[in-house]
Amino acid sequence: MSTSGLFAGGAWVQGGEALDVKNKYSGAALGSVATARPEDVEAAIASAHKHAEVMAEMPVHKRAEILLRAADLIKQRKEALARTIAAEAGKALKIARVEIDRSALTFMLAAEEARRIHGETLPLDAVPGGEGYFGFWLRRPVGVVGAITPFNFPLNLVAHKVAPALAAGNSLVLKPAEQTPLTAVALFEILLEAGVPPGAINLLHGDGAVVGDAIVTDPRVAKVSFTGSAAVGKIILGRAGIKKVTLELGNSSPVIVAPDADLDVVAKRCAFGAFVYSGQVCISVQRIYGDKRVFEPLSERLVKATEAMVVGDPLDEKTDIGPMIAEKEAERIDGWVKEAQAAGAKVLTGGKRQGPVYWPTMLSGAKAGMKVMDQEVFAPVASVIACDDFEESLRQANATGYGLQAGVFTRDIGRALQAIKKLDFGGVVINDIPTFRADHMPYGGNKQSGLGREGLRFAIEEMTNIQMVAIKS
Ligand code: NAD
């Protein structure tokens, strides 16, 4: 059982300075973990390096069994885990429960994918000189995976790294976000109980630029899997050296509303996608492009759907929207909205802050040049924008440095196909919001939204090396 929350070299270790964790709504103390000292980082990486072979040699059926046991334990501890997330991340309890269900599924999917890791034979005599060779390729584990995760899905985004890493036969060093370490500790307790060899998984806490950087730059770490902001992603890419790197970064998610769309459905789904978890989701709805012929009724419905959201204590069953992760984030977005207002945007509803809570806010008249349009808002603020026609809305949707997911509402197959062809995003969702994600689908972004893809099969591909074998007869 953990006291420090720091797991390195096959045991819970004492570590250094305490990192206190608070309830993000009330500010009450929740607990603390120990930050990793340089010697803890060394013990963790050395242990993962030593146990890479143990994991690689573990039969696939055993890896799959462990992953399934972990999924079962997550399900059994659903309520406790959901309450931890609601308190330390400020996520509404009912939404936190969905995250727990998805995390169990992520482990189950990883168990299935573990059994499907395979290569192909290759006719080497397809080229001159290949006569007499028998060829095939296979996938080998990379060795040590270094995983660095953000605060917003403290269980499922950790699961999206830990589960495929173990499924592929790798060992692991994880550094979760400073704001939400307690959920990661609870997951490690589960992984150990499920039967993961203790030295193969290591959990370090602390400052990203110190502990995270030590993982990224260590030559024994063969692959870095990072989810977080584009700014940190860029630093990591510059620091990692020659190793595999996956970056799952931010977005400025557009939604395109064609004149033929069902506006009631659009408004309800957009309000959910823009405001769930206070907009702190990488695929939160940020820019809603409505055809000018339906702009007025669309705006009215969006305001109504926004105002139906219940704001309050995330541990209250009725709450839809809790606080932001920190008061300074609520102050930041308050400043961005005021800046947009000063430049001519209109607050249709919301625009209110109380401590770390920012009320769901719908803007109109937002333009390029305003932070709410040019940057990732990562807050409960969305803008509805009138467009002359469908082509124009596709152009505007693409006018961003990001490219993770986009949503398009239309009942016209021609428009849907045109959108799929034109939108420069890693995922295009037709007739729903870009906030849709199924945990096995390839998930990741173009442009500044990142490199590589997650989703179990795709994460496993990124966490394995292809080995070619040529046998001369
Ligand atoms: P962040 O980039 O501030 O931090 C993420 C992690 O990186 C933390 O664990 C942090 O300690 C660590 N870190 C910070 N500096 C580091 C450094 N120099 N070297 C190594 N590690 C370092 O992000 P955040 O505020 O926790 O999360 C919000 C961001 O994450 C948003 O931009 C959001 O869009 C993005 N996100 C993306 C996805 C996705 O799948 N694409 C999912 C969730 C969140």
C-alpha cells in the first residue's frame, strides 16, 4: 500500500518534498504524494530498463490476463476512483464515472489487441537478388516507455499509455500531472494487484520540467508517449533525441452546421461538447460555424442549451460543470473573454466567474485576432460564427494551427463527403460533435495537434519496433 505514492525500483519509496493535492472546488486538502528526487528517477528508469526483458518474455496470454484483471479491479473500484477524480480534477461525478467505465474498457481492448500483435511474410524474391531468401517481419517491444500525462483525464489518458505499453511487452515509467497524482497512485495499486511485475512499472511525481525532462532525455527510455499542451510537446520533441515520440496535443475544435442540420440536436450536443468538464477536453467544441440561413435559430438554441447546464460542486450528483483546474485558469479565460468583448464580440450568455468556477459562455461576433479564436481556449467558452455558405465554413474551420478533430452536422451526403475531403483534421465526425471518441479508434492530430496516433492498436504500433527477418536457404 502506498504512503508516498512514489513507486520506483519495485517498491513504494519515500521520495522528496511533498506535493499537496487539493479539492479543486472547495480548496480542502485531499492528500499528498512525494516528488521524485534524482535518485528516485534513476531507480525508476534503471528498474524499468532491467525489467524490459521480463515484460518482453512474458507470454502474450499472461499479459492479456493481467490487463483483464486490471479492468475488473477498475470496475470494482468505480465509485472510489470516480470520487477521487471528481475531487482532485474537479470533474463532475457523473462524467468522472464515464471516465472510469472507459478506462476499464481501455484495459480490456488492450488485452484483446495484445493477442493480435503480429507481422507478415514478405516475398523477398520479388526483387532481383532476393532469390533463395525467406522473409517475414514481426513487431518487437521497444523496451522502456516513458509516459507523461495531463490533468484532464487522470485515469483514462494514463490507461491509454500504460495498457498498450504492457500489452506490447514493454516496461514503463509514468509521470502524471502534478494536479492529479492520486488517481495514478490508485491505478498503480490496481496494476500491482493485477499481477504486473513490480519492477516493470514505475510512478514518479513532480515538476514536468525536472522529472518529466529527466524521463524524456534518458537514453534508456526508448519511447516517449506524451499527452499535453503543444508548448510542452514542442519542448519534448527538442529534448528527446533519437527515440520514438508520440505527441497528443491540443486543438481548437470546429463544428460546421449546414442549413439542413437538425438544430435542436446540434445545440444540445454542442453545449455538451463545449462545456463538459469546463471545456478542459482536448476535443472541446470551440468554434461553431453556422450557415447564415440558420444562424439566428441556431444561436437561440445554443443559448438555451448553455443555460440548462448546472454549475456547482462536482461531487454533487446534479452538477454538470464544476470548477476549472485552478483559479488562475478561470482568471485567464475571464481576461480572454473581456478582450474579445472589447474588440467587438458579444457575450450571448455566461461571462461570469466565481473563484475557480467559470460559467458556460457562448460568444458571437468573435473574429481572428482574438485569443478565443486564435488559441486553444481549454475553458467553458465557445463562439458561434455566421458563414455565407458551407465552403466558407470549411475554409474557416481549417484556419487554425491545430488539426485534431472536427464535427460536421449535415444530412446531405454530398456535403459530408466534401467535408471529409477538405478538413485537415486527424478525425472528422459527421452528425456529431468533435468531442466524440471511442477508445479503440485511431486518435491523434495533424499540424500542431501532434505526432502519431493512440487508440489501442495504433498505440501498440507506436510502442513496438518492426523487426525484419531474412533467412537464406
Ligand atoms: P501540460 O502540457 O501543461 O502538462 C502535461 C504534462 O507534461 C504534465 O505531466 C506536466 O508535468 C508535463 N510537463 C510539463 N513540462 C514538461 C517538460 N518540459 N518536459 C516533460 N514534461 C513536462 O498540459 P496540461 O495543462 O496538463 O493539459 C492540457 C493540455 O493537454 C491541453 O493543451 C490539451 O488540449 C492537451 N490534451 C491533449 C489530449 C490529446 O489526446 N490530444 C488529451 C488531453 C489533453
